[in-house]
Amino acid sequence: MFKKILMPVDLAHLEKLEKALSCGTELAKTFDAEIVYAGVTTALPGALSHTPAEYAEKLKAFAQEQSTASGVRCSSVSQISHDVSIDVDNALLKSVEETGADLVVMASHVPGIVDYVWPSHGGRLASHAKISVMLVR
Amino acid sequence: MTDENADQGIPAPEGAADIIDTDYEIGQDNIDGQVGPFGFDIHNPVFLVSGLAIVAFVFYTLALPEQAGSGFTWLFSTVTTSFDWFFLGAADFFVIFCLLLIVSPLGKVRLGGADATPDYSYIGWFAMLFAAGMGIGLMFYGVSEPMSHFSSSFGGIASEGGVRTDWAPLGGAEGDAEAATRLGMAATIFHWGLHPWAIYAIVALALALFSYNKGLPLTIRSAFYPILGDRVWGWPGHLIDILAVFATLFGLATSLGFGATQANAGLNELFGVPINDTVEVLLISGITAIALVSVLRGLDGGVKILSEINMGLAFLLLVFVLIAGPTMLILTGFVDYLVAYVQYLPGLANPIGRDDVNFSQGWTAFYWAWWISWSPFVGMFIARVSRGRSVREFIICVLLIPSLVCVLWMSVFGGVAIDQVVSEGYTAAQEADLPIQLFKMLDALPLAGITSLIGIVLVIVFFVTSSDSGSLVIDTITAGGKVDAPVPQRVFWCIFEGAVAIVLLLSAGGLSSLQSMVISTGLPFTIVLLIMCFAIWKGLRSEMKA
């Protein structure tokens, strides 16, 4: 049913993503799909990396690690954004198009009152992506 | 960091990127968590100290307005009279330093590494740095400053007990309209040309270099790494960043105050809206709300679009005034004023032994302090959008082109207004209060209703872009250089800037309280800037070896 699963990850907050990560891995096993881990970074030095290239390396290493642990084929894609906190959704949409993924699995929080005016990243991605989006809460 | 590095300040180059090797991790001193539905990620103690100090300051000003007001007046006169030579000398040094960088081989270094490509097109880049750098000031002073200098020069020298009491620049030009125009325009160009942009260029270059090329966080303290080493991550660095937050906040609040008074004056002129505190508070609140929307749309969707709209509108207004006014006179004036600027520059820039004390202290020293207090804000903003430019390209673009545009702007707006006085005897603009002079000048031209409306829109949009980019910058500094901190923090600063502008405007001194705070934060920051020049030089030299 699905051939390529895109999984947005925030390398700084992996502990919050566990449920979504294992969910994605199980789905990939079921459908014999490939997982693409997607990240968004800035051109500026950040907590995780000094340069976009260093960030891409880290993400690639993460994907390989996941692949070794689960036996699923994994790769990675990263986008550079000027203003990550705002543009992250658009950057992820771009990754969806670039990779030709057919499913997005991502972690999100339980919607609260704020989400009516200020939707979560997952919420916005689900509204704008042309492919299926699964939000793990 | 190894011992060898400590000796050299900046470690030996490591490959093409020449990243500084430090154990510090961006965000290591940050605290993050959740307040209600909003997440936060802030630098401890920079956020807490600057936040609390500013809240305390606001309450003090509100609780004891009289005492605070007289304190502000004292501060203003003390700093401008005792340290005028320091401001003037430092600013001259910054210009010379920048010009030297353009011609030296160090100009070849590319920000972001040798293979970096620019993130923004020239137009988008230029629009943003211009809107951030001067915006409201150009609207506020475009007519009123040339007019003030023209009038004071024309009035000539007056002195009392050997001390000059007039406000004329240099020796003035008593009774000579043509000489007074040239001197007035030269003095204005002096305040808006090379000097302010050199100040901005230094901060922006230091930030861009140490962030893009050396891998340090995007905060002011990073530029001090070559001097302080790993101590910049401790209290010396905290103090530098806190100072930057203060300077930025008060610098912004001053401009917002100017913007609000001028928008109010314009609305009064057009629609008869009364000029009072209530309207100004409503204006600041309303415009801050618009700025919030822009904040939520991000750098590319908010500030960039607004800046481009503003550039377009400002250009339209400029062309209109140029055509509707005495076109040939302005165009010949543009060249003539540039010549006058070069001619008077040595005298105007001279830091010592001046007898035109009112002018050099009240105007020049205040301006330099104002630009310097804006420099962390504008500098960081310019740095954030300048990746991929070479140092030479960067300085030429940040120093020369905006200067020329300012000269053009002042020649057109000031030139028309002065011409109205000299050849037509129309003195409405000359006699009006500062915020209203622009609208009085437009009044004498055709389609005044439309152009005044454009003027008000420009003030408001400049206000929005300043408030938006200011929030972005303060947020970055108070988040320890993190550029992907949660958005609610930016919202917090955006609201806070509006609030500071409101309470200071309502305080006893009004706009002058704002100005006193600006120059008192500008003074220590001048020292910061001087040290930065040394750091830039060291940093660029190590890039050359990479």
C-alpha cells in the first residue's frame, strides 16, 4: 500500500518521538516500505550542528542506526530554512515532493484550545500535503 | 580548546570552514519547558536578567514619573556633553575601518565559507537591510532635519559668555540662503550617510563572520571569542548580551515612539484625528497587533514581503516628490549636496575642539548613540540575511548603497522643503513641529491627500517591520543564539516592545525619556563596538589562511 514513508524527526527531541518512530518502523515492515527521515535546519550554527552539512551527516547517521536496529531500508533528507520555527511545515512539504513519499508518519501533541488559531505542525502538514498523513499522539 | 588556541585567540584553520573549536554547545545554558499551552526555550540568565530589569525599569518610570523624568534629562545632557568626543571619534574610526576592509585583501573572505551562495536576491536583501536600518527615521527626519539645519545655519551664530547658543552646524551661514542650504544638507547627509552604516556594518560583519564562518552562536558575545576565549560563555558574555538586549529594546522603543507621534500627526492632518496620548497608545497597540501577524508569518512570509512593499511605496513617494517638486533643482542639488558633504566632512566629523557645541552634542552625538544602540538589532538582522556575500561585497552594499539612497532621499524631501521656503516663501513646514513637517511639505504639492496617506502607511509599515525584526533579534539573543526557539517567545518580545514604547511615551519626559535611555545604553555599547573591530580583523586574518 505504501512504498516510501517520510518521517519528520527533530534530532534535539528524540525522546518525544519514540512512539511515532516505532509506529513508522512497524508500518514499514508491514508494507516492505522504505523510511525517509526528514529534518529541517538553518544555515546558522545551532545546538545540533555548526553547518547544514554537519546536520545532514548527523541525520544520515541516525537513519543508518535505525536501519541497523530494525532491518528496514532507511535514508534521510534535510532542508535548509531561514526561519525554522515558522517554515518547518513548508520545508517538510518540500521534502515530501522531493522524495516522492506516499505516507507521512509524525509525532504530534493532543490538540488543545490553541490549535484552533495556531495549528500544530502535524495538523498543518495534514491539511496541506497531497499524500496520507498519520499523526501519532 | 587547546592551549595553543588560547594564545592565538582564534584556533588555526581546520579545513575550508575554519570553525572555532569550543566545547560550548549552543543552548547548553538554556532552560526549556511549557507554560500552559506555550513552549519556551530561553537562555538563563540573559532572558531572566534583561526581562526583569526592563520590567523593573517600566514600573519605576510609571511609579515615579517626575523623578524618573529629571533623571533622564540629567543622563541625556551628561552623556552628550562629556562623551561627545568619544562618540564622534569612534564613529570616524568605524568608517575608516570599513573603507580599509573594502580595499584590503581581507575583503575576499566569503561569509559562510568559500563556497557559500547568497540566500537572498540583491533586491530582497537590500530592501530588508534598508527597512530595518532606518525606516521610520527617514520618514520622521526626511524633511525636518534638513529644514532644522537650514534654519539654524541661516540664523547664524549667537553666543553668550563665549559659549555658542545657536544650533547651527560649524560656522553657520548667516543670511546666505544658498550656503545655508548646502551646509544644512551636508550636515544631514553626514548623520545619515557613511557613519551610521559603518556602525551597522561592523556589528553585522562581526556576527556573520563568527556565526557563519566560525560556527559560534548568533549572539553579540560570539564576536568576543578571540579576546575572551571560553569566558564569553560565562558572565562577561552574559553582560554583553544583556547590554545588547537593553540597547535594542530602547532603540526600538524610541523609533516606535517617533512612528506613533508621526502617524498621529499625519492622521490629524488628514482626518482631524486628535493628537493625544490615547490615540498614540491605540496606534502603538494596533500596529503591534499587525506586527504580531507578521511575526507569525516568519522571516520570509512576513518581514521580507513587507520590506519589499515598503521599498516600492517609498520609491513611489520619492519619485512623486521628485517630479512634482522642482525636478531639475533637486537633481543638480543631489550632486551639489554630495560635493558639499565631502567639503564639510572633515569639519563635521572632527571630534575635538568644536565650538558648535549644540550641534555636535545635541545632534551628532545623539545620532551616533542612537545608531549604536540600534546596531545590535540592525546588525544581527543584516547578518541573518547576508550569508554567502563576500566581505567586500557586503561592506560596499551595506555602506555605500544605503548611504547614497539616504542622500537621495534627503536631497529630495529636504531639498523640496527648503526650496519651498527659499523661492516660494512657503514656511508652513519650517514652522511646524517635527513630526508634522513631512505632511506640511506634501501639502504644498499636488495630490496631497494621497501622498500624505502613503506617508502614513509607510510610517506604519516601517513600524511593523521594525517591531517584527526587533522581536526576532531579541528572541535570538535571549535564547542563547538559538534561531529555532519556540515562536511564542517572539510574540512575547513583540508585545513587550510596544509596552515599553507606551510607558515611556506616557512618562513625564515623553519622547525625550526614550532618547535619554537610547544614548545611555549607546555609550557602553560603543566600547563593545570598538573591541569588535579588533575581533573582526583577527577573525578575517584566520579565514585568509583557511
